Amino acid sequence: KRKDGQVKISISTKVFGFLINPLEGVITLQQCFKEAQPTDVFLVTCPKSGTTWFKTLLFAIMNRDLYDYDDHPLLTTNPHACVPFFETYAIENATNLRPDLSLLATHMPYTCLPDSILVSGCRIVYVYRDPKDLFVSLWHFANKIRSKELPTLILGEAFEQFCRGVSIGGPFWDHVVGYWKASIEWPDRVLFTKYEDMKNDPQLHVKKLAQFIGYPFSIKEENEGIRQKILDLCSFESLSNLEVNKNGLIRLGQDMVLENKSFFRQGKIQDWKNYLTTEMVERIDEITKHKFKELA
Ligand code: A3P
């Protein structure tokens, strides 16, 4: 974000070499975004932290009065179409704003958030994932969506880039630290939650999520099992087996079209054990320890 209030959007093809068409431009906040409202919810993640999953959970929680579970938009629409990314949405809709959207996602670092998000009092949900799993997921994703003309990205090369901080949204660890500090300073505004926690105890963490964004489950809803219905609807098994997510395409930028299935691989914890060498594990753990020292 520049001092004059403009945001420079620059997505480089050098980041993992998988962005097919780079986007570059300078846009004003007014051009790209409605003013954030106190009731808005922003989902913030580093790519591969479980963005797709949390998009569905938040969408299902916030819109649960509108839809039945056997005729729900998430059964026929890819999560990224239900909950757009601020970055791509902003560019595509610069002249066609939809002020009705109250749930958006972004990979932007904390320091790059538009001022209106910071001052409006809206809720920010940040999702953290173990960097070892996140990296393995990112490497698979990069190869899946990489231009056919480019050679396969070698695991070791991708690892070097990741450890040096080359990633969408900026260096992983700094991204986390930015939102962690914000969650300590404004606990009512920024929820720092973890992919692993949601996996291990989804009942508890989806309840916390709903409470935090101001959509707590009522006793009547609890008796009707709404919480479980939302978890079932948004489960990896359910989403990844839907026709739209197996065979559909999603446009995520001016010329970036991806297969919906590229957002669903395994949805598991500790898959890194199948990919990383002992040296890689030691290195990533060391960086994590060093970078998170100030958070302890
Ligand atoms: P893996 O590659 O480890 O399987 P993002 O949505 O931020 O791009 O993250 C993608 C990761 O989240 C992938 O991880 C994907 O499989 C996993 N994922 C997608 N939907 C999920 C769900 N409903 N539950 C758990 N994990 C999910």
C-alpha cells in the first residue's frame, strides 16, 4: 500500500512460476473496493492454509437462514465463486461493485489491508496451517496448475523458494506474525484459528467461528443439528465429490482459469511426512522457531 492511498497490485510470474498471466496495475481503493462495513467478514489466509474449506464454513454459517441443506449453493457452485477473493474480485469488478457482498477472502499481508477494513470494526478470520503441510500442498498445487510449457517444479527448488519467503501474499512466517499480533491487540476483531484445530475438533471450532463472526448457533439450531449439517456440507469428502468440484472450472483473475479439483487434494494433517527429508524438516522448523520467537 502506498502512502498516497493507492494499492499496487503486482503478481509476478516468478512466484513459483505458476501464474499463467501476470496482472499488474495501480488501482485506488475507491476504484477497487466498497468501504468495509462493521458487519463484513474477511477471511485471510496464506495460500493452501485451507482457504477453500473456511470459505465454505463461513458462507454456510452466515447464510444458514437462506438455504436448505439439500438445495444449497455449495452443492452446485465452487466455493471460490461463492466467496470471491478480494484481489481478483477487486480487479474484475472495479467498475461494477457489488456492495451486497459481506464475506470476502484475501491472501494480503496485514500491512497491505485497505484502511477501511482496519477502521470499520469488521471481523477478520485468519487461518494458520503447519508450514510443512502448507508447503507440500503448495508444491502439488503449483505443479497442477503450472503452464504445460514449463518443466515440473522440483520439490527441492520449491522448498528453497518457500524458505526464502517467495510466496503469494509474501513470506509465510511474516504473514502469520502480522495477523497473530493483530489478534492479540484486537481479539474481538481478529480471530487467529488453525487448520489443524478445525480438523481435530470441528464441532468446537466451528462453534467458535460462528460466535466470533456474530452468528452463534441458537439452542433451537443446536437441537436441530445445524452445526453438524454445516460440517457435513463443508467436509472434504462431500465437497471434493461434487460434480462442480470434480469437473468445473473457476476464473480467478483476468485470464487465470483453474480446475476446481485443484483445490482438493487430500485434506489431511501431516502429509509432509511423505515428502520432506529430515534436513528439510529441520530447516523449516528452525525458521519457524526463529520467526515465531517473539510470539512465545
Ligand atoms: P492438501 O493439498 O494438503 O490436501 P486452499 O484452499 O487454501 O488452497 O488450501 C487447499 C488445501 O486445503 C488442500 O490441502 C486441500 O485438499 C485442503 N482442503 C480443501 N477443502 C477441504 C476441506 N473441506 N476440509 C479439509 N481440507 C480441505
